[in-house]
Amino acid sequence: QVRFVESGGGLVQPGGSLRLSCAASGFTFSTHNMAWYRQAPGKERELVAFIASASGITHYADSVKGRFTISRDNAKNTLYLQMNSLKSDDTAVYYCQAPKLPTWGQGTQVTVSS
């Protein structure tokens, strides 16, 4: 059974940092591309960052480029998102997902506010 458990969210002031983690299970993590998505209140879910399985090539939404870094540890079946210079617009529930698998976790709430 495919499962994603996101963690690391919380309340942070503008300009602060957070590191999200996603523990994946039920599939061969190392062979799957992985991504972070987010959904803010009243908005559609959007792609934040993507990392390829084999090459490790990454892609970021323009809104987070230069501030967020996606990484993965295939030995630990874990996906990470380092978020720096956070802005109020980054407030959302963050989800990890393997794009080829139709499963979502519960997400982790990130709130950026003073």
C-alpha cells in the first residue's frame, strides 16, 4: 500500500526557514520521480518542486525558485523540501507525491505570519 507521511510544517515568521520531510512506503521509492505540491485556502493545488529519480534533476515553480530546495534520500525512502526566506504567500498545506501513483498523504500545514 502506497503511503506518504509529511512532517515538519508549522508557524514561522516571514523570512524564516522550515524543512519538510516526507516518509514514503509501499513502493520502490528510488525508481520514482517525486514532487512537492501545495494548496492554499481557496486555491488549486500547485506543483512546487520536482526531482527525478535517476538523474536527480530538479524543477521549481517560479514563485519558489532560489528559495526552496528539493532533495531525496533513497536509502531512507524520504523526500525533503528546504524552504528559506519564507513569505506569507507560501502559507499552504504541503503534500509530497510520486506523480505516477494516485495517492496523497495528509499533508503538513505551513503558516508564514508575523
